[in-house]
Amino acid sequence: MYIAEPGNEEAVPRQVTRVGGVAPTPTVDGQVFALRETVNSGRVTLDPVVGEEMRKMLLEQVDLVDSWLERAGRLARPAPLGANPVGDKMAAKFEGRAEGDELSFVSVMVAYRDVLQQTHDSVRSAIRNFLAVDEEHRAELTRLSGN
């Protein structure tokens, strides 16, 4: 996908500012996406049954994105629009929108896949948190009951 300002299709794509060579943390509605940090802190737990359903759904979406990326290679070749300056320019424009700049279809889908994978990993960690808390409570109840 490519986003151009309305009425200015020749605009230079927006650049992602990198701090120290590292891309900024993804944001949702202007706030830092901190699911991983919250889960890793142990503040989020997830019932294993619900978590497994979520993981399955996320893996299905990752597989779908992988298939889109596999087929995207066909989009990233010059369109046969004729051997003339306009045709050459349009072919290059379409090729860049499919794959090339950071707002291209491939770049956006790779970033989306990364977020899906990170979310999948966070769900797995939240399930582990739930099981650890459950085990701690079981051990405490066993200790208190004297068994």
C-alpha cells in the first residue's frame, strides 16, 4: 500500500524517523504498543483455553499474510504498459507501490506480520503467566490445608 497526499501523487513518501538506527516502537492510536512489556511484567494472564483459540486465530492470520507476501512478488514487476516515457514511468510507479518503499504493500504486510507474530508470542506468555499463578495458588492452598 502506498499513501500519497491528496492532489500530490508525486509527493515523496514519508520517512520513518530512526533513533540510533532503530525504528520507533509501533503505535496504536498514538500510544506506544506495549503489550509485550505488560505481559512480560506478569500483569496479564490468559486462560489457556481462550489463549489457544487466540493463538490459532493469530497463526491463521500469519499464514494468510504469508500467502499474500508470496503472491506479492508478481505485483512487483514492471507492468507491460508500452515502451514509451509515460508507460515506463507508470510501470515504475506501480512496481514501487507493490514493493520498494516503506509504505509499499510488501513493507506494510511485513510490518503487519511482525505485529501478529509479536501478539502471538505475547498470548503464549500470558498463558504461561496464568499457569504459573494457578500453580502458585494451588501450592498455597495445599500448604494452608496441611496436605
